[in-house]
Amino acid sequence: MKYDLLLRSARVVDPSNGVDAEVDVGISEGKIVEVGEQLDAALAGALVDLDGLTAIPGVIDTHVHIRGPAHKMMALAGVCTALDMADGGDVLRAMPELGAGLNVAALRTMPAYPDDPPGTDEGKALVEEALAEGAIGIKLIGGHNPSSPAATQKFIELANQMRSYVAFHVGSTETGSHLRGLLEAVELAGDNCLHVAHVNSYLRGITGDPAQEALEGLAALAEKPNLVSESYLSIINGTGGKIGDDGLPTSHVTRNCLKMAGYDPDRDGLGRAIADGYGLVQIEEGGQTVLVTGERGVAIWEERDTDVSMSFPVNKPEASFLCATRKDSRGNFVVDAISTDGGGIPRNVAVEYGLALVRYGALTMDEFVLKVSSAGASMLGLHDKGHLGAGADADITVIDEDLGIPVMTVVGGRVVMAHGIVYGSGGTIITTARGEESARATGLEVKVVDPEDFLLFNKR
Ligand SMILES: [Zn+2]
């Protein structure tokens, strides 16, 4: 058999190879063998007719949170490859049990240093630990749990020196998770490379009009070629409901959300926000994460001693739209990729809402593919992903353009999801040479990437 799998008669959109045509895709041993007209079905072990559907290079979501049923939820959303933005090796170790056949890389959150920065040895040890457990780098979560500007800068510098991926949810003890935090992040990065996480989420109108904030924030990003970034399109955010010993939400983002809607940023205020339907408590139900609010939401929040993940409808569509579509003077997108900040948070909508932008004329189909797949491949240094040329990984997202939804997810030539049913299990860990041993210890497949290939260290 020349092909293990033959995908027949899809509209294939692969801008990297200049393809937008109704063709067949031949796959063997997890790789694309051939894309062309009328490939011989007699040479195929299995045939799937995709007439009327569209096949694009597999979606790469560069900002997710993998917990609970996240793998399954991502497979359902057409995601082939994902970057977890918090839990490092924990995510990788849980994959044999929870995986849905996807490719996963992870970052490890660094502890907060609200005062003095860590010493060089201490900081280096934390980064090394993250890399050794299989993470490709570190995440700084200033906006939720701020560090001082000096400590933030120290981690960015160390990560650059150590060639560790470094992403930042902006905000410090001097600013917060808003436009001023974003402008500060640009300053703190200096000449170092930095992934600015979910750009849209700092443009919620806390310091002024959200569209104006977006234009100002994007202009600052456009001037700095050493920054990579993604933004998402969902209206709901992701944060925590935990109340600390001081009676306040431990996450500063949660405090902001409460203030934005006129609630006191304390325990009573959060309880009222949930009761009123503004605060949405995430629970696992029927194999997915769902949002619960009102009396039931309050009951669950209290039952779990306030330690729940939560969402609030705080993202501004005008800011998200600008982040998704804005280009610089050379015609390049200011924000590299469309992500979701989803995973286990029920908002894996990059395909669904990205296609809405295509229908609206805000993105071309080629640009959509660039933003949901090719950009992510560059960001993670994955030369064999983000396109469908011969020899590329057979990671394919199949879309029903009429319905505007993903209907099939193929990873490494295996169908992990079709028409709402998830078939995949396990998966592949994407790590660096420094995390290979830990990754292999899971028993899963491992793909080793070279940090020098990360867009982060190459954009300049
Ligand atoms: Zn996030």
C-alpha cells in the first residue's frame, strides 16, 4: 500500500505551499506523501471521502490550559498541537491517562517574587528544573500573582540566556493585567525575546476605551520584533475563585473582573457575582468542562472551599477583533497567532470564531490558516507542521465551512476525532533535549525540538 490513509476530494488550503484546490491527500506512516488530483484509491489502506469539506494544516493552539478533559475538548475543536501555559511536567505526566492523541508542549509557571528578584543561581535552578521535567520553558503570571518589575526582568533575562521559552501574562507589582502592564512588559523585555501571552486580555477598558487601548498596545508590540504573541477571540476569560486568608480573591485578575462590573473585590462580592450570573464556575460534567452560575454555582464554589476555576465575560470584542486582524506597516500581523487560552476552559473556539472572521471578510482563508496553524508551528520550532507539503507531519484539521466548525482531527495520520467522537489516546510530547529523558519516561512518543528554532529567538 502506498498510502495508509487517503483523504479524498477536500478543499485543501495550505498557503505555505500555495495550495487552495480540491485535491486528495495521501498519507503514510504519519507523514504526507502526496497532495494532488485523483490519487489512486487502490493504493490506499483506508479512504475517507471529504467531498464538500475543507482540510487545513492541523490547528496549533499556542495558549491552552490542560486539565481535566482538556485533551478531549481540544480534539473536538480540531486542535492537533497545543502549548500548555502553566503546569509543565504535570501535564506531560498525566498524558498517558488523559491524552487524546495530540501533540503537547508545556511551560512551567515560575513562583512570584513580589520584592527582590531571585538570585541568579536560584533563578537558573528554577528554569533548569522546568526544562528537566520536560517543559520547553517558563511562564510568568504577573497579572494573576505579581512579581516586582526587577524579578520579572530577571526571569526574562535568565530564560533568554538559557534558551528557555518564556511567556508572560503581563503585570507586575507596579502595574496589573491591563494596558499599562502590556506597555511595561514591552519595556521589561528590552532587547530580550519574550512571548506576550493573550494580548487581547489586557485590553478590557480598565484604563480607557478598549479599542483605543488595543490600538496603543498593538502599536507598542509592532515596534518590537523581539516579541511574539497570540490573542484569542472568546468573550470569557479564565481565572480562579479562590479566596485567600485576607478575605480577598488570590488572583488579581479576579479582583479586576469584580471591579469592572461594580462588585466589591472580596468574598461577598465574588459570591454575589456568581449568584447574579456574572461569575461562571467551571466544573467537569459529561466529559467536558461546563460553566455553572447562579445558586448552583455559589453552592459548588462554597462546597469546594472557593478553590475553583472561573470565567467572567470580560473580553471586549473590539479589542479581540483588532488583535486578530491588525497588520504592521509591512503587512505582517502584529499578533502572530490566534490561540484560545482554552484547553480545559470551555472556549476552544479558534476554528469556529476564526472562520467567522473569514466569513466576515476580516481574514482571508489563507490568513486564517496562517494564524491558527503555520504561526504556531514557527513559534514551537516545528518545521514539519503548519503546512501540508510532501514529508510534512500528517496533522490535518477538517472543517465544515457551511457549519463553521471542525469535523475531523487527524494527528500523525491517525483520526483522533471525527464528527464529535474522540478516538485518540495518549499523544506525543514536544520537548527539548533537556527534557527528553523525563518525556520518554512517560512511555509516550517524544518529539525533540531545538530552542534555536523557536520563532521567539528568530523573529528579529
Ligand atoms: Zn492562560
